[in-house]
Amino acid sequence: MGLPKLQIALDNDVLSEALYSITQVGDEVDVIEAGTILCLAEGMEAVRCLRALYPDKIILADTKCADAGGTVAKNCALAGANWMTVICCATIPTMKAALKEVQDLQVELYGDWTFAEAETWMEAGLVQVVYHQSRDALFAGETWSEVDLNKIRQLVAMGFKVSVTGGLEMETLRLFAGIDVYAFIAGRGIRDVANPRQAAREFKAEIKRIWG
Amino acid sequence: MGLPKLQIALDNDVLSEALYSITQVGDEVDVIEAGTILCLAEGMEAVRCLRALYPDKIILADTKCADAGGTVAKNCALAGANWMTVICCATIPTMKAALKEVQDLQVELYGDWTFAEAETWMEAGLVQVVYHQSRDALFAGETWSEVDLNKIRQLVAMGFKVSVTGGLEMETLRLFAGIDVYAFIAGRGIRDVANPRQAAREFKAEIKRIWG
């Protein structure tokens, strides 16, 4: 079992605020995510700026692409993104078209996706999935459950690299102990605390304590 | 049965090209769509520019939003969009949060959505859906079938305003005769012909011939 990566999600509305956030924690994290909110607000200029500041980091464009996979992925790659996301209800041709243009692709799991669909993603060459607690579902009071953890275990058993996200805080990480998580994706749990750099280091230390 | 609207989808990679396209046909169409490709490439500046050029038109931001509905919708509305899209596999809280911020919301139908899910959208106050032939599916050779048309009829019967899109050309419109289509969404079928303005007028004339 490898050490899970730490991914920071920049879900800012404004590019300058995302850049301020990332200068606090960019050196501490493994993957820098231009969040959907940021991509839609500022376009690929956000990815270009992150690439300019962090030439050696993995940069993910969280487009949650549903169609026109080839074009969207090409634009992400041209802007400097290594990885991109597609939404789980995209068609297989959309996923395949996107996968050709970027180094790797993550399928974002929302709604009533099925393991039978997951098999088709695997057959199409996709190996990364993101298991999500919807931000809005979290606002509505839902949280991580044994049902979630079992689904994650099953995806890992199928051979997927599974990243998890949604309201993650340092205290949440231990819920996933014993599961081969590929990356933990944190946003406001790191960005919106008094000392984001220290928070990122504490996340990394907790990951090392549990999985190291 | 009302006259279906004509919506132009601007799926350009570059803002200036979208603006060039819209100056050709903006006066002829009912709804101007900042396509997903354009929103992700150029951000909400694309919507701001379209609003600046067409202060009185309905402008749609085709974000295909899957999460953080409230934030994404607020950003779209601030930029000047009237309508926004959400993806069908978004959660109901995401859809409800988005609906609060914009004048209207369209659910984009991709993948294995069900009529049972459509009932939950209706209960959540969503009345617009977009029936899609995936761009990538079209590239893979799929086209409009009686199965598609029957699903559209069923959605209309449920009370939805149904817009249709995907590889629409003027010759395709007659396939939908007798169906209460809310809007036809055309992209390259209008933008990428020798005379886009004439193409838009011919689309409108054909709509009037069939539904008028």
C-alpha cells in the first residue's frame, strides 16, 4: 500500500485568490487542482498561471467534462494540466477522446453510478476515479459512512486508483485507515484555516502516520 | 404548441472567435449559449462579453455543473447569464442551490438518466431539460432515432420544456414535427457554414414552417 498523495483543491472564484492560496501550500502538496469553480470562473488562464508558478507539480484541471472530451482535454493540456476530470455520466467515447489528450484522467463519481459502469471505464483504459461526497450533500448534512468506505474498497479491489474528497479534515483521514487511497483531496480544510501551510504539513504527517 | 426557440451554441476555444461567430447570427437567434468548451477555456469573461454585446438576449452559460451549484450559478448570474445548465447526475441539493441564483436552469441529459430521476428534478422545481446526442457519440456514428423521439415525447408529457441538441441541421428539424420542442440548439450547423446569418434565418423559417 503506497502513501496516499495530498491534493489541494483551489475552488476560488477569483484567480488572484487561488494564487494567494497556492503560494501558502503549493510546496507541501503533491497535486494542485484548479477546481471546477475556478476553471469556470477564470478559464484555462488559471491552469496556465498554476503551471507557471509550479513547473514541476502535477496539475489537475477539474473540468468534470461531460462532452467534447477531446477538445476540452486538449485545451487543458495546452494550458499545462497533467490530469483532467470527466463526470461519470459522460459517454465512453467522450472519456476515450479526453484520455488521448492528457497524461491521465479521473472519473468523478456523482449520482447513481454503478460498478457495471465502472467496469466499462476500466475497459476504456481509465484507472483513476474520485469518490465524492458532494459539496452540496455535505451542506445538507450528509457525511462519510461505512457504505461509502465499502464502495471505495470495492473500487480499489477492481484495480482503480481511488481519490477521495468532500469535507475532508485531518480528523477524517483515520476513517480510511487500511484502504489503499490514491489521494486525499482537501480544499477549505487546508485553505481556510489560520495557517494553511501548517495544516498541509499536518495532513501529510497524519497520512504518513496511518499509511507509512 | 409554441414556436420552438433557436439557440446558438458557441463552442469556440477562443473568446474572439466566439465573438466573431455571434456577430454573424446574434440578432437572428433567441438564446445565446456560452458553450462548455468556451466557459472552461475563457471563464465567465465570455459571458460578460456576450452580455455586453447582447443586452436584451437570453444568455445561457452551459457549465454542465455537477457540484457547488450555488457558487457556480451565482458566478454565472453575476457575469450576466440568465440561464445555466447542470448535469443530470448532479445531486438534487446541487440543482436546488443553483436554481436559487439564476433565472432558470436546464438539466443536461447524458448517460443512463431515468424518468424516475426526472420526476425528482420536476419536484425540485426544474422545468427545463436538454435532450442530447453526445458530440462524441455523434462522432462515433450514432444519430437521432425513434427511441430518442419517444423519450422526448415522454419528457414533454411530464411537463418539461425540452430543448434538443446534437448534430442538428436544417434537414433534421422535420424529425421533430408534432413534438412540442422548447428550443433547438445548433452549433456548427449554423456557425460553420458559408453564410451563418442565412443559415440561422433558414432554421427559423423551417421552424415556422413546421410549428407555425
